[in-house]
Amino acid sequence: DLRVYASTRQTNVIPWSLALLLAEVGYAGPIVGVPLPDLALVAADPGITYARVFDDAASAAGMWYGFDRLGRFVSRVFDEPTGVPVHTLHRGNCISVKRTPVQGMEVPLYQLTANVTQTWKSNYTAPTNYARNNFDADQWLARYTYADDAVLVKHPAARSLHMDMLIGPRSRYAWEAMCERYMSMFGVDRSTITATVQLTPELLNVDLGDCIRVQWPRFNLAAGRLFRVIALRYALRQRQIEIVLWG
């Protein structure tokens, strides 16, 4: 029962890149932001969608992707809100501000587990000298676990996140780097701020992933705090924008 992981390069042995995969989808436009990392290997399974391949690449690199309002493909790093904000929201320019827990992440993470690189049963029956402990019986090429008990002490209801990644971290070092990034973002208290503002030319330039500073007398925001834009909802008839922030 020799198991293999089915993967493919191009016929010219050049690794798959984001641009090449998008071309197969039928998109030949620009790539805005930071391209997803090159995929040296892509799972060769007709049941796997391009979106699933992009999802795994984005998850491992801590990135997000999609199409913007101009129809351009956008991919950017998703990290803690830092740097110089593009705008400041306060009582003088907000119609309303609402604070809620992060949907699906109401409590911090304390543990990450992942199954990486799926394997399939092979019809190869000839003798082989390819040796790998338990490789012939395991559905996944690697399994990783990371836990931070200090988070669990502070938040007894902290949750665990499990991921099945067709293509993911290739080494323990890459896995630990991924965990460090995830825990810095999701292993601490986070919240979502929904601000309704008047539609202005300045705010029309605000885009997903931008950093915005919120200064409000409530929600422990009196001194100001940086947030990352995760959603924009336009109410053009009311000449308003609803900006959803994470931080």
C-alpha cells in the first residue's frame, strides 16, 4: 500500500506561479499587491479547484486574495495593523461606531494543528527502496501541532484551529514561522469595529487591507488604536460607507 502525493510541474519543468495559474483560469490582467508565493508543486487532482490551491498558498504565507471593484486580482499580506494609517476615524467624522467580537474567532487561539500534503493510494506494485516511516499508511505527508498554554491560562475558553492543507509548510521551520504569525494575530484579544461614515472622495480611496486609526471615547479607544480594513459596504443612495475594521 505505497501512498504517493500527486503533484505536477509544467511540461517544461518550470514551477507553477500565480500568473500562470490565473492564465489557465482565463485571467490575464494585472496582479495588484504582493503575488502569492510560487507553487513548485500543485496537487494533480481534477477535483481540486484553483481557489483551493490559492487558499492553501495564501494560508501558508499569511495572505489574502480576491478581485477588487475594478476587476483586478489582488493579493496582499494579512498581518497586525501597523504603520502609518491612511485615515483617522473619530467622533467628528463618524455617524456611528459599533464594536463586536470577531466572527468565528470570538476567543483567542491557543492551539494550531495541520495536516499537510495529502497522499493517495498508488497502483505501483513493483519493489521500491523509497523508505519513509509510516508513509505507506498515512493519508498526509506531515502532521504538525503547536500550542501555547499561556493563552489557555488567560482564556480558559480559547479555541483550537485545525487545517487540512493540500500543499503547505514543507519543514518544521516553515511551520513554526507560520504559527508565530497566526498566534500574533489570533492568539490575543481582537475585536471588530463597524464605522458608518459620510461618503467623501477621501474615504472612497480607502481599500481592503488599509490601516485606519480609530479614536473613540469608548471601547478602550480613547488613546487611539490601529485597525485593518476587512470590509467596505457602500450605501450610495444614503451617501454613506460602512467600514469594517479588525484589530
